[in-house]
Amino acid sequence: MQTHNLAGGKMFGAQSADESLERCAGVERFCHLWKRDVYAFCRAFLGDERAAEDATYEVLVAAYRRVCSSSLDKVPGAEIIAIAFQANRHREPLHPRASRGGSSLDRAILRLPVTERAVLIARNLLRMDLESVAHATGLSATQAHKC
């Protein structure tokens, strides 16, 4: 029985030890590079720290698998946030009234429609340009600007 690791490679027999170590180092670099932004997006989008931690892990795994053939240092941020948006768009955020200790701004963000919420977070929290936000949300730059 063969199992697969985070990087999508076979854990037993398919790779040399050097290849496995190199792939693990790549996964670690990738996670280090993107964890902060992905977590920030998920936390603001979902309104809950635990849900954001779970979502961050899921997004990083999905993103790494999608881009592992690319140079990991050259993956556009819009691609990673697009994966985060797609992974979270159907999740229910923590209900604003249930958000203990959340600011009124946090509660207001959670009340926004999902696409508007994603645009607001990407533009204002992650400081993404309109073209990147448009790519991440599937909108045109004009539509993203109107949000």
C-alpha cells in the first residue's frame, strides 16, 4: 500500500531520500511563504480563528498540489488567494452575533456578500492590486473596483 504526502509524492519507494528531503524543504518554504496571507484571508473571511486554521491548512495543501510543478517562489499571490476564496466561498462564516470579542468592523465584514467580502479583504487587508483581486475572485477589474 502506498500513501501520498502533502507534496503529492509517494512516501514509500518512489523517491530517493534526497528527493524526499528536497520536496519536504519545498513544502516548508511554500508554507512559510504563504501561511500568513492565507490565514489572514481565511480569518477575516470566516470570522473564526479555529475555522481559519483548518481552512489555511486545506488551502495550502490544495495550492501546493496545484502549483508544485511551478517555481514556488514565483507563484502569483492572486493564484493562492483564488484557491483560498474558492475553498471558503461556500463555508458559513461565524455568525456576527456569535462573534465574541470581534469588533464591529469584523461583524460588518462578515455580513457582506461573499464576493464583496473577498474583494474587501484582498484589497484592504492583503493590499492586492485590482488585477490580482479580479483574478482571485473571478471578477473583471471593473467589477472588483465597484465592490
